[in-house]
Amino acid sequence: MKEPATTALATAVTLEHVQQAARTLEGVIFKTPLLQNLWLSRTYGAAVYLKREDLQVVRSYKIRGAYNKMATLPPVAGRGEVVCASAGNHAQGVAYACQLLGVRGYIFMPAQTPAQKVDKVRLFGKEQVEVVLVGASFDDTYHEAKAFCDAHDYTFVHPFDDPAIVAGQATVGLEVLQQATYSIDYCFMPIGGGGLASGVGSVFRQLSPHTKLIGVQPAGAPSMHDSIKVHRERRALETIESFVDGAAVKCPGELTFALCRELLDDVVLVPEGQVCADLLKMYNEEGIVLELAGTLSVSALHQYADEIKGKNVVCIISGSNNDITRMEDIKERALRFQGLKHYFMVTFNQQPGALRAFVNNVLQPEQDIIHFQYIKKNNKEKGPVFVGIEVKHPADVELIKANMEQEGFGYEYLNGQPDFLALLV
């Protein structure tokens, strides 16, 4: 168990800072509910409570830090222009704060940001903001935004690496402890750059030091995890998987790294496929619409299933800004992760009835061909065929492989080759 922090915390985010941020945010944000989720509680044999930041005014906690930062700027800067870089949720928070405070804002977002998030930024900011789409990742966008900000001498509103931002996000933890009528044993928090985990961790270490604090990152973007647990120092990743876009950050903040290293009991990684599967379950089982980054804390429960039995557990679900056009891709990744969808490159021989033999002798009645494409357009009888098969049970794939070998079909299994699959699916 971590001891209460005494170094970075003492100079950056005190309880007084957080309480002042809570006063600043009065009348601006919703005090989102802390609700026990019966389905998750039954699944894990624990009392699992969800801090519903998906119900926040901009559907994520990011408005807390953004407004607290902008409301506490010196009068001249605070009524001048501001710039931010964000994959979506911080952008919406800054845009809404711009509207409320009458501040002109330039919102830089990655070029591939879902249209739904871009539209929401414009909705919340109205005529006060201009959206600039640039860069392949958050880090690319961040550098473009900083260069623009410096060139015009505007004020940069950092998405996470700023004491005022961290203090604003910390009000989530303050609310949790005010709302809970029980002792909290575990608190799971998503991590991108680390602003939320730093802030919530700061509050818990002062008011509930016995609580185990667990940060969660997607496996494809493990910047905080690797900096703390692998390198033992803040270090940028060369490349990341940006699929969980709300948490896809190459390098944690200087302040947030120091705080998370000091405050958190653990930082865990969850596979993107697991996050996709849990997002779909939360929607189908509970009717809760989450974005991928907003699902991270729930996905981490799988790794802690044995430890949390009989415990009081809080998961901060951080956002619901999902783009409906991504749902097919999310379902695709979930099914592959669960072992329910498999892809092969199959070589059909020249014998008549080869396709009939494949359907009748290789597959079972409950198994479906969901993709069938000749890779060569000529000589179809012996060209390789890209085949996608959906099964009912993960173990079914081994029977399919055995049947293909028995029937004389040559094949290459493709599920372990995501780059190749991306070209075909």
C-alpha cells in the first residue's frame, strides 16, 4: 500500500487546491452519481460502483480541469485567446469553457478524430471556437498546437500536465468520497496522459489512504505503464496503437508522471479487444453507452477478479463520446479477441466440388462464412481465397483447422497478423 505522498503532491495538488476547484466548478458541472452496478457486482462477487462521468455535461470529466484552468487564468490572458490539443474530450471541455467564459479558443484535434467528437466541439463552443484538424496522433497534434500557440502568444490549456487541470480532475475523487457511505477498497481509473489518475490519487491519498489505486491503459498505448514499471523514468513511446483514441498518448506529463509514480499502487494494461468486448457488454447488458477510453476501468476488473471478491470497488467511467460509425470495427475486434471470428487464406484444389466439400466437410452447421474473397481474379479454381468464419465457441477453430488438413486444403491462419488483416477486412 502506498503511503500518503509528500513530495510532488505537497507542491502541486493539495486538498485545498481541490476544494477551491470544486467551488470554482459549482454551477458549471454536474455532480455525477456514484451507482452500484448489479451486473458487474454479481459477475465479480464484489460491490462494484460506477462513477458516472459519462453523464457529465460534456459526457466526460474533462470539463472539470479545462474550466478550472481557464477560470483561474489572469484576467488579461483569461479573456484572450486559448489553444488546446485533444483527441476529443478535452477539446469539448475547453470549447464549453470558452462559451461560458466568453473566450476565443483554437481547438487542435487529430485528423482522424471521429466526426461525432468534432461536431460536439463545435456545438459546445459555438462561435467562440475554431477547430483545426491536423496530425496522425495526439502527440503530433499537440506539437502543432504548441507551435501555433507560441507563434501567436496565446495561452495553452494543456490536457493533463498542469496543476490547475489536475486539481479540476481531482474533484471527481472528492465527489466519490463525499458520496460513498462505505469504505472504498479499490478505485480503478483510466490513464491517457495521467491527469485524472493524478488528481483522484491525490485526493484519495489524503482522505482514504488505505484505498488501492489502480491506473488502467490500453495495451497499445502503455506510456505511463512503461515509464513507471519498465523504464523507471518518464519516457516517450516511439509508436502507439491509437484505436482507444481517448487514451492514446505517447508520453505522460512531467507532473502527472511524478504524481502517478508516487500515488498509484499499480498501472495495468488491457488489450484493445477486451475493451471492445466490455464496451459492447456494457451497452447490451446495462444500456450504458461508453467510448473505448471510458471503458478501461471496467476492463481492468478481469485482471483483479480474485483480489476484489467481497470488496467495495469504484470504477470511474470517463466518457460516452462514441462514434456510431466505429461500432462495426469495435464488434470485429471484440469477436476476434474472444476467439469467435477467424480468418484464413485457403488454397482450393482443382477438383470439382472443392467449395462444396469445404462448406460440408470443414464447417459445422452453426458456423458461418462471413467473408469469402478470391485474391486472384483469374484461374479461380486454384487461387488463394480469403475466408472469414464466425464460430460459437473459441475451441471450434481447432476443429476447422483439423478438417481442412484432412480434406487436403492448404491454409494460412491470419488472426495473428493484424496488419495484413487490416488490408482485407
